[in-house]
Amino acid sequence: MRYVSTRGRAAVLDFREVTLAGLATDGGLYVPEAWPTLTKDEIAALAGLSYVDTAVAVMMPFVGTTMTRDELHALCTQAYGRFSHAAVTPLVQLDHDQWLLELFHGPTLAFKDVALQLLGLLFERFLTGSRYHLTIVGATSGDTGSAAIDAVAGRAGVDIFMLHPEGRVSDVQRRQMTTVGAPNVHNIAIRGDFDHAQALVKAMFNDPAFAGRFHLSAVNSINWARLMAQVVYYFYAAVRLGAPERRIAFSVPTGNFGDVFAGYVAAKMGLPIARLIVATNVNDILARALTTGDYSSRDVVQTPTPSMDIQVSSNFERLLFDLGNRDGDAIAAQMRGFEGSRAMRLTNAQSQGAAGLFAAERVDLDEMALAMRWAHEHACQTLDPHTAIALAAAQRHASNVPIVTLATAHPAKFRDAVERATGTRPALPARVGDLFEREERYDVLDASYAAVSGYIAERAVAR
């Protein structure tokens, strides 16, 4: 398996190289040179398999010859052995056609654990025996940071620098990052929003003078290996609800388009997905792009769903590339135009290609609260606000197939929002321990390239 950049000018890499690299040197994102496919019989054979065995079957085509099936199985066994539920990502029924896929049973209570527990082990395996020291630089709207830090804290050969927007993540999300005392963990709160943080990370990767000094890598969903691991739970859920003989729809709360793009990959691999519902909050750039072709950035509105408070969705570039006949030069020009003007129109091919699989819904705060209340009163389920937005979007779609809403975070990560909507304050699971008694450790910086790159350069290990 070989990987190419969406902008067409970076080196073609294998799975090991693309995992360690993260962002491509031409500013693009890596995708497989061609989508592997599973036959109908191969998908049917996934029924009844454990999550680990499903993961190996789905991911092995992407891994290629960089490791054996037994080696991948051992890593998956270790990664998912830390989850509190034996099914890893269990399904819960809400009514006759609505389901939840619970993705929050990992150590940091969010769906990011499903990918990042494995990614941390992949980093460790690929670095073992080398003198390569990896400098991970990432931006988080809340959950990526804690999951990534948990996955690499204390690991040899890795330092992690995680940027989060000051005052724009929940207290649980912040403390899960800032109370980790491992010496290879560095937390930075920037005076800005997530889009500022994400732009700073991309700028460091694209600055030859900075990137040339360090072995940079990424844990955001710009890293292909992270997306690959998220494809698995679409297969795991679908076969339990009748695939491949029955089509399944998914509703996905999204800001950066990574989780829903993993569903697109599953569809390209042959999973019979009837519809991918892209659920956004009032920061609705993705809903506008998919319904009207207008991909234009506006000011970020702060909401109780911080992981969706985004106006630049990195992974959307991967979809545009695949729908645009994989023309790297054209995508590079399209994205340069967007980066300059903060606005662009999708081409007819991109809009028409997306319309066959995607629906998009904008959900406001009142609708979010109503969905939380409905789930609590009618299905005995307490939802976090991100999941509630996806459920509200799903409930707009009458369907003759099961609709699976991705439950992306434990409700206790957003206790205030849940209590306002339901009157019940969810308790933190025992596995997070004394989170509110631990000392926090982080630095606050201006959202400027000089401040952040200078901070990292003083602390990172040079090549």
C-alpha cells in the first residue's frame, strides 16, 4: 500500500512513513493510492468477530507489508485492552430504527481513544531500534489532546506539544490534558480559537526552516493512521445490524470532518452505507458546503459543543480530492484560493459526488437540548451535547434502514451542558480517578507563530 498527497507534489510513502510523517510536505494530506475493497462475503465474515479481529481484517490492507497480521493483532489487543467495555464500541438501541454507537469507553472517555491508543503503539513500534526522536505537534478542540497525551505519555523517543484554545474546552477536557505529569508532555493554551491553533500547527509543518530542525509528526486526524483506525467501528456496527445484506445509515457529529470521512472510506471499501449524515452545530461550514457548495469561513461561535466550534475542516480536503478525480494540482490551487480568501465554491463534480452519499444538517442549541432531553426521558440514555446534535440530525431523516448515531464522548465530559438540558449531572467514571485533585501544568501563549514555534523550538529535540 502506497500513499499520495492530496496536493500531488509530496513523496509517495508506505504505511510506516505516512504514520510518522503526518502532514505531507506540500501541505496536503495523505490518502491511499487506491481504495482497498472487501467483498460481500468478506464483510459477512466479520459478523461475530471480536472488535480486535474486526480491526485486523479492516486495517490489514492499509498496513501492507510494514507488519504482519500477527503483529497488527498484538498491537490491537494491547490498544483495546484498556477499554472499559468488552465490546470496545457497543451498540445501544434507542427506538425501532435509531441506535447509538458508544465510542467513549476508552481511557479518556472520547472516540479519539479508539484511534489514538493504537497510534501511540504504532509510533513506539516504528521508532524502536532507531535514533529517530519524534516531535508531535497537535491542536485540539478538546478530546484529541487528552487522548493523544494519554497514548504517548512517558513513551521513549517522543515529545508531544498540544495546543488548545484557552477557555474554550470543558474543565474535564482541559484537566485530562494538563494534569498529566510526564516530562514528554507539553500543554499550550493559546489566546484564540481552535482554527487559530490548527493554522499554527499547519504553519509549522509547512515552514522548512522549522520543520527541518525536528522530526515532526501529527496526531490530529490529518494523520492517516488515525483515520484508518476509525474506519473499523463503521464495519463493526454495520455487520451487527445486518450488513452486508442490509444497508445502514450513520449520523456523525463533526467539525473537522475526520470521523465522517472514515465512514466515507468504509463505503469506498464496500460497506453498504445508505447515508452519512453530517451533523454540525451553528458553526455550519460543512452543512453549507454539502448543501449549497459554499465552503466559506465565518467567525467561530463558542457553544457547549467545543469540538464542533470550527470553521476550517482539515479533512474535507481529502473528500474534495477524491471527488475531484484525484487531481492534486487542481486541489492545491483550490485550497490555496481558500487559504487566501477564506471562501471557495465546490466544483460541480465535487457537489454531485458528495450528494450521493452525504446529507448535512445544522442543529442549533435548542434542538440539541431537546434531543438530550428526549434520549434521557424516552430511551434512558444520557448524551453529551455533541452526540445530541447528531441524534437531532438523525431524527430529521425518516428511514427504512437503521440509523446509527455516533456517541463521541461520555456525558460527564460536559457536565454543565447535560445538567442544563436534563436536570441530571452525570458523574465521572471511577477510571478517571482524582482528576479534580491533580495539579495542572500548562503555559498560555499568544496565538502567534513566533510565540508558539519559539516555545516548541526551545523544548523539542533536534534531529
